[in-house]
Amino acid sequence: MRTFFDKTVSWLGDNQVFFNESNNENYIKEGYKKNSTVYSIINLITRNATMIPFKVYEVKDKSLYKDYTALTSALSTKGPILKASVLKARSFNEVTQSDILEVLQNPNPMEGWSSFVTNYIGFGKLTGNRYVYGVRDGSGKVREMYVLPSQHMEIISGGRFEPIKGYNLQMNDDSFVDFDNSEILHVKDFNPNFDFSGSQLYGQSPLEAAFRVLETNNETISTAKKQLQNQAARGLLVAEEMDGIDRAQARALDNALIKKMKDSRGGVAITNQPMKWINFGLSPADMELISQHNASVKELCNVYGVPVVLMNNTDSSSYNNLKEAKSFLFQNAVNPEMIRLRDELNRWMVPMFGENLYLDFDFTVIPELQEDVSEMVNQLDKAWYFTPNEKRKTLYMPEDTENPQMNEYFVPVNLMPMKNMDLQSLQALEHAQRVGTDQNDNDNDNPLSPEEENV
């Protein structure tokens, strides 16, 4: 029986290049380099992504570790933060000394972690593809990481049994740099364009779906610019009762009107000739350029999951909705990108440095999620089934190793099951309730005078 794999790739030839049909260079040129909205959106995402710190952990409970990974992979709301933090505290121990920490802090000699993340997310948001080249040492561990320009990358097929043999980086028309499949971490966005030229092996750029919106946004700005450039010659002034004037008379009339308008300083210029105005073009207001531009900005923000209020595109901004918008930005644009990077690095690179190591990001440092941290503290205060050290780890605080009591359970003793109470205890409880009721009745029957209350 032939498998789906056999049926779909059996025609492939060795070293065949799958060309990316998407015009990624155009997305970069018309988007990031030319369009201020796309530029601002991507910079907004990358700036906030680089503020989230990473940590490396040792897995101590593989079952809970899998639950934590599954829970955080779909972390798009603030609700699961407490549950995820509890699972994390019970699943991992933080590692402070490891070679992988050095690689992550300085991915390569030319850039640090923030620059690496900026390049990684930027290329992904523009082209739908992220290519990370890992330089390995003699033991096979990645020691340096470089984000390659995704618009110049191509996939090389290895034939029927190796659909992706490697990649090449096109330096110019006649120069290529080849990479083995194992050297490249390729993270792509979803692409439903499945065909037999390998299009599905590349990610789809967000701007491919929004390219008409991008063109509209660029055209409105270009049209407004033309209107401003041509505003001195937007019409013609004609004398209605003159049979005709020569060039010298026209120039004299023009100069006279300019002088009158200048002298009037925004008032009304008066002439002794009836005149008629012939309009050459429409004003920006007539063409609704502003509304069209705002609509296209909103559409581009929707594509990238960025609230339009953060782009200064609305008059309804206030502290509260700006705070909610910033929280929405992290939930829908920043956190998913970082979680995906975490999962891919844990799959591709982290196992090289140890079987039980795990890379993760600390999302609790995000100011817009601090409200949830306060709620987390209140809930942990009532959770007697956690030791104090487990609560500290849930809040990303170091364990207290000097006090053994921090690893003990502090159980509340003010409650007990009814069946555990003996007859004497029940009688004492009933007596206390009866005495309390009688005392309340006496207080109501003999209220104190104002003088007695003062005493």
C-alpha cells in the first residue's frame, strides 16, 4: 500500500529547487521600507517582545512538563496564567550555569539576544518565514545562531525520500550559499497553497493576504502628497466681462491678486472685475483620503493582531483602554510569537545541551499582566496545599533554602469534619451559640445611653 508521502513526493528529483512564488522582496519594499503603518506595527511587536526575559530549566516532572507545554502553547488569554505558573513551579528547577545560556545571551559575535529576536520576528511578520542558521562545534552543539534574510532563501529537494535536503541563500544572480537541512531552523506560517511545486513548504506572508490593503494605504498617501504639491495650481481664475487679455495683462492681474491676498492676511480680497473660478481637482476632503487611510490602517492592524488604538488612530484613547489594548497586543501578537520561538528552540537546539533542559520565557514581567499577578498572590494565599517554597517558585521567586519549614505544608486548623467532633464538643458548640444569642437579645433590650457609650 502506498502512503500519502509516496504518492505526493515520488515525482521529485534530487537537488531540485522549490522556488518561492511569493514576492517577498516586494512585501519588504512596499511594506516595511515604504509604508509607515507596517513599519510601526512590526516595530511595536518586536520592541515589546525583546523585553520578555528567557530562563533555562531542568525538567523534574516530565508528566507535568508536558501539561505545562500544552497549556502555554495556546496561551492567548490572561486566565490560564495561574495554572501555568503552578505547573511550571512543580515541573522545573531553574538552571543558572549552562553553555546554552551563553549562546542565548549572545547568539553571535555581531548581535545580542534582543537584536536576534528583532530580526527573527521582523522577517517572519514580513515574509511568513524565519530561517535560523546554527554554527556547530566539533561535538555537534550549536554555538552561534544567525537569522538569514528569508526573501533570499530557497528550499532544495533531495528527491522522494528527502523532500527537504537543504537550503540555499542567493547572494546574487550567480552566487549561492548552500546549507544542509540540519543546519537550518525553518519556522513558517501556515500556508494552504498545496501544490506540486513545493509552495506549501514555504510560509505565507501576512502581507500576501493584505496586499490590496497595503496598496490602498500607499496610494492614499501618494495621492495626498500630489494634492499638496499641486495645491498652488488647483484652479483657474477667469474675468467674466473681458473679451480677452494678453500675456502681460494676465501676469499683471496675477501679481495684483497675489498682492491683495497677501495684504488681506486671511481676510477678503476685493477686485473691481467680476471673476469666475474653474476648479482643476478635488481636495483631500472631497476624495475622503483621510477616511480611506484610517480604514486601511485598521485592516493592517487586524492582520497583525495589533490594536489600532496603539497606532494613535483613534480619539477614544484613555488610560484604561490603552492598558487593555497593550494587554491585547501581548496576548495576540507578542506572546504567541515568543511561545513559538520557545517551542522551536526546545525542539531544535536545547536537547544538544542536555536531555532534561527546557527554555522558557517569563511572561509575568509584562506590566499589563501585573493585575493577574496580584490575583495570583491572593489565590496562593488561600492554597494551603502548596508549600511556601512552591508558592515562591510560582511567583518566579527563588526558593528559601535556609529555613526547612518553607518546604512544609501549613494546614488550617480552624475547620474540621462534623463526624470528628465528639458529643462534648457538640454540646459546647451549642452552648456557645445559645449564650451568644441571649447576649444579643439583652443588648437589644437594654441599649446604652449616649453617656454610657462614651464611657
